[in-house]
Amino acid sequence: MNPRFVTKDIHALLDYPVAIALMGAPFLLGLGESAPAAKWLSVGTGVAALVLTIFTNHKLGIIRVLPYWFHVLVDGLVGVTFVIAPFVLGFKGLDAWFYWANAAAVLTVVSLSQPSSLSMTQAGAPAAA
């Protein structure tokens, strides 16, 4: 079995629940104890993830104008940001662990994405001969 098993369709199925979770979890978990930004970074990222998903050219995209490879690139940047944010913004305790756990999840999905799903030629550009 190929260890990079996350296809474009599998990723599409994860996007909406993850966006909703990023928007709701900070309130359910009471994030923001160590710094108010701990709550609002997740909410803002969830809103951005929802918009990105709506505009991504994949199975569940509604307005399919953004190539999937771009979506995965943004996901990777979010993962890296979530690793760094607790250090830079001074998150402690649950606030920090929330971001580190989400970073691990996002970076795992990105690293397990199938290379064939990330082809730039699928974004509408002509394939090289």
C-alpha cells in the first residue's frame, strides 16, 4: 500500500468538517486563557479554510477556481503557522497544545497527500510533452 494515500477526494471530505471545527472548537474548549489570539487565530483560520474549500477545484468545491495544489500548499503553510504561533504569540497550556495538535494533523494530511493529486497540470495548464 502506498503510504501517501490521501487522495483529492479524501482531502475534500475532510475540508468542511475541519473548517467548522476550527471555528467552533475555541469556544467549546475555552481557548484564549493565555492570550485572546489563541481563540481568534483558530476562528479566522476556520473562516479562511471554509472560503478556500469553497473555491478549490475538487469534488466538494462550489466555485472551482483555485487549483488543488494551491489548496494543499496553503494547508501546509497553516500547519507551519500552527507550530510556530504558540511560541510567537505566547500561548500556554491548552491554548498551545490545541495548535500543536492541529499542526500535527494538518502536516500529516499534507505529507500523506498523493503526488498525482497535486499535479499542476490538473489545474487547467497544458501537460508537458
